[in-house]
Amino acid sequence: MLLARIRLVGLGPFGDITLPLCEADGSPRRLCVIFGGEGVGKTAVLSAIATTRPGHAVAQLVSARAPGAPASLSGALRPDPRLEAPPFVVAEWLLGDDDPARPHPLCVASPNARLDERDDEALLRRREQALFDRRAGERGFVLVSLSGARWFSRTPVLLTTPERTLLRYDVRASASFDDASRTDIARETKQVLSFACITAALSRRSDDAPASACRLETALVGVLGALLDEDGVTFVGVDPVRLEPVFRDVDDRLVEFDDLPRSLRHLVAFGAHAVRSLAAAFPDRDPREAEGVVLIDDVEIEQPAHRLRTLVPRLRRALPRVQWILTSSSPDVALGCAPGEIIALRRLPGAAAIEMHEGEDAVLH
């Protein structure tokens, strides 16, 4: 499953805007950076994607201020009467490996969406969406979201009922991009790393262990290698006593996950969360060969300046079949992308509406 385009109407600072995430020939981009400053709706775009997909399409929250107006000007500008209806989102998904026989996109819309279509067309669209909602609950249709408010507490590893947590992908799980109380990802990241190594070690002592037992560890080692090699850091395994994930740093010292530089912990989390979800949704294949969508808000958070230009190439190398959709306000992150991989959101001085720029126009200031 890959995103082809998404339309937002009356959501956040947007009036009616469509963001294309595919090439001119219709093939989806495997990487897209949504670039812009504060208040242009980058997080709103990711939230709209996460809540308008097969298996999880919900109504959008109504903003208290006028659509299309910045918070500082909402009292001075009159709302557009065309946008007084509840906001909605329409997303077109190319199902790819989730339905190889389907050549055209699947349209998923908010339950309250008002589209320019006949009644019979609307009925067919809703029935088709309901069909794929059921299919998404069975297998595949992976979407992973990482909030810009993510943080790492110093918490011990806790492994309980992995068949209901780590080995299960819940397509209906809601994403939170703004609630910092729900974005501590330290324990979940360490659970993935420790469980993969423990399972692989136990499977080597058994002749009848399933092939998938070692697959998660192998995928994690490969993905984390692509993300960390340039910094001289290697994922070693788990401490045999404390079961904490252990890494070898550039000075050949063994350090636990909690003692890694915070910038590297972010990179480890990017890889671990993506691999875990892909492995749970596709238990019969290598996670590195599976398709899915990964949303990362403010990808540059706590990253040193010298690493920003290499973030995008690292992600691309780590999981080349995944569609990475990132947001950033850092020009250095944008410089690591091809012009066609950038969508710039800008608000002109004195204007309320957000303008979208893509291609060569997106990299001009």
C-alpha cells in the first residue's frame, strides 16, 4: 500500500488543497519531504493521512477558528462561507502488494466527505471502502506514524504477551502527533530489539523453529546497519543479564540503548518501529521486502547539523520498498532530496491561505 495523492478540505490552515505523491506516470514516490515553516500545516497533513486509510477512516476534528486563517488573524478575517462545512479528507491509495491485481487506486474518504459524484458512484465507493476495511484487518496495509513530540524515557525492558503486541499489527490503531504523554517510544523500541534477539537465539537451539523466528533479527540488523553505519555504531544484540539492547560505538565500547546519543536513538526508533510493523503484518516474508507507509513528523528533531543531509539517503537505503513521508523545516534535510521529492508549503506575507509548491519550484525561496 502506497499513497498516490491526498486532498484536504477545510482542515487546519488549508482551504481545498491536493498534495500529489506520485510521478507524472502515476507511480508513487518512495520518499516525500513536506517542507515548510511553523504553522503551515505539515503535521495536519500527516494526521490526515493516518486517519484516512484502508482500515481506519475517521471524521476530521473541526477547528475552532476559521479554516484557512492563522491563529493570530482568525479574529480579523471573515471565514470563507464555502468552507463552513465540516472538514474532510480524500486519499487515493495504490494497493501494490496488498492487492497486486488492482491497477487503479482505492479512494478512501472521511465518513462526512461531500464529493462531486452521483448517488450510485458514492454507494459503490463506500461499499468498496468497507470491503477493504475488512481486508485490512486481516493482513498488510501497513502505516507507521512517529510524532514530532517523540521522546525517550529511561525505562527498563518489559516483554509481555508478544503475540498480542509485538507480533500483531493493529490497522485500527490511532496515531497521535500532538499528545506528548503518548509519544514516549523508548520502551516500545527496546521491546522490538530485545524480542528479536531473544527469539532468534532460542530458535537456533531448536530444530523445529519456524523460519520467521530469525527473520526479524536479520532484518533489524540490516536496517539499523544502513541507518547507523556512517556514524560508526553497530547493533550487537542484548545484554544476557539485563536484556537491554546493546550497541558498539565508534570507540569500540559497548553501550546500552539508553546511553546512545539521543540523535542516534531517533534513528534506531525509525528503523525498529518500521521493521516491527512490517514483520507483524507480513509474517511470511522478509520485512525489508514488504511495502508500507512510514510517517515521521519533524524528522530533523535533535539531529546534528552534519547528519541532516544524509537522513533521507539513509532511510532510502534502509527500507527501499517503504514509502517514507517526512515533514521538516530544515533546508539541510531538503538538500538531501531530489527536487521531485519535495513538497513545499508556504504562506505568503499578509495572506491567510497556504500555497503548495512542488518540483523545481519547491526548492526556490
